Amino acid sequence: MTAVALTLADLAGRLGAELVGDGAVAIHSAATLDEAGPGQLSFLHNPRYRPLLETTRAAAVVVGPRDRVAGKNLLVSPNPYLAFARAVELLYPEEHPRRGVEPGAHVHPTARLGRDVTALGGACVEEGAEIGAGTMLYPGVYVGRGARVGRDCLLYPNAVVRERCVLGDRVILQPGVVVGSDGYGYARDGARQVKIPQVGIAVLEDDVEVGAGTTIDRAALGETRIGRGTKIDNLVQVAHNVVIGEDCLIVAQAGVSGSTRLGDRVILAGQVGVVGHVTIGDGAVVGAQSGVPADLPAGAVVSGSPAFEHREWLKAQAVLRRLPELRARVLELERRVRATEGVRPESDHRQRSEEPT
């Protein structure tokens, strides 16, 4: 991705940030506080890294109002992380080859393509599918029969949208995403497992992004649905008939079992597992590697497996680390009590009972 050069004053104006220092400084790229050098923009968001603000060689730093420091070129914003993200967008404009439908792409004659659609060699659009204006299909993308893809979507190599599934506008599928794979459903016939046909669809609403290698199963009946603005990380499994609300964050290697419902703004951290047929309320947060076996109310913050209230989990973890010490202390106290009461230790009783009479 090729970077462009902008002055600090130009960046401040576009970001709506307060400029502190030399606005004529040229910014050509971005880097972390400890690695940045001349011509590079960095940012401070986590207070843990504030000492680096004093020593960084960055040409300028995006900071919050409380992190002003003398002698540095700064862009001051109430949300420095967001401002930095937008600065990176300006410095590294996305470059996608706009070449229409290449000869090596397969587009069925009945498929409907909007204006300025690009389908690179190896992309495949099947019978009756619809692709919205400005959408980009990279090599190996497969859009199945009757599927619908909205406007200005980005489908990276080997992403799959199976038959009749629906993507809204500005959806991003990273490489290897599968939308509409069969749900995991079988009925027992004696000793055999018989596949239950998965005849529903999967729907991703506007502005959803899905990370590499993630699978979103189609519904057995009806819809699996991912709400507007939700962001799903790499290697996540979303099972059939799951409904995920708007603006959720689902982090890598999480798994959501069938028919579970997540409200809006739910966060599932890495490797979280959620059982089927439960409901997680709006704004709930589930800590990394937790297992959710039952409904969670709105606003809950939980950790552990099975998951329970996060603060209580932290206390339990503190105790868990001390279990060997606590066990030794309990055994010593038991020994003292027995000695005080004139009771021989249990091992002595056992030994005497086993001696021949």
C-alpha cells in the first residue's frame, strides 16, 4: 500500500484536531511510538505507553487533551485512537484495481452487475446472482446462485457467498471467508447420522466486516443474521440460525452455537465459546477463553468457564493461585487440632486397623 505525504496542518484540518507545533512538518507514513522516526505519525491511546511519548522520535503524535507534552508536534483529539485511524486512511489510501470484468472471470449471463463492478480473473458469479455498484471481487471469489451482494463491497481472494445468501452495502470479506456454509445438523437413524437439509440463508447487513477464515453457517430454516456494523475477527465460527446484533465485536477463535442471539454492542473476546439457544443482552462483555452456558443480561461483564461476574472471577483467580499454599495450611491446622484433642492422624488409625490382632 503506497503512502501519500501530507503536512501536519493538512492532517489537523481534515481530522478536526487541534494542532500543536509546526504545521509545515511533512508526514508520509505511520508507526508505533517506539519505532517511529522523522516523517512518521504515531499516537498515544493506552496510558501504559505514556513514557514513550517523551522519548519517541516521531515527527508528530496524536494524543488526547490530557497528554500534551512540551517540545513535541501534536494533534490533540478527544478520541486519539479514532483520529489516528482516520489519519492512517488518509496516509494510505486503498488501492484496488478497477478493471471491470476480466476475461478470466466467470459471470453467468443471467447475473446482474451494477455500475463499476470489478471481477478479477478467477472470480465466479453464478446464475441469477446480483452484484451492487462499485463492488470488488478478487480472484477465487465465488458468489452462488441467486446470492445478492450490495454496493461498494470488498470480497478478497477465495471468499465464498453461497446460494441465496445476502450481503448489504460496504461489507468486507477477508480471504477465505465462507458465508452460507451448511449448518451442523443431523438426525439419528439407529446407529447412523442423517443430514438435516439446511435450506435457510445467511444475511450480513451493511458495514459488516468478517476476518480471514471465518465461517458463517446458513440457517436450517429462516436466517442466520449479522447486524449492521458488526466486526468479526479471523477464525470465528457462527452456527446456523444465530442472530448477532449491531456494532458487536467478535474476536478471533470465538464460537457461537446454533440459535443463539446476541444483542447490540456485545463483545466476545478471543476463544469465547457460547452454547446454543441462549440470549446475550445488549452491551454484554465476555472475557477471553470464557464459556457461556446460559443467558446473560444486558450490560453483564463476565469471565471464566462457566462464565460468571468478572470481578468475582478475578477474586477466584487470586485464590486459585494460592490453593497449594492454602491446602498445606489446612493440613497443618488439622494436624494441630488432632494433636490438641488427642486424636491420632487418620493415617495412624488406618495403620493400626490394618495391624494383625
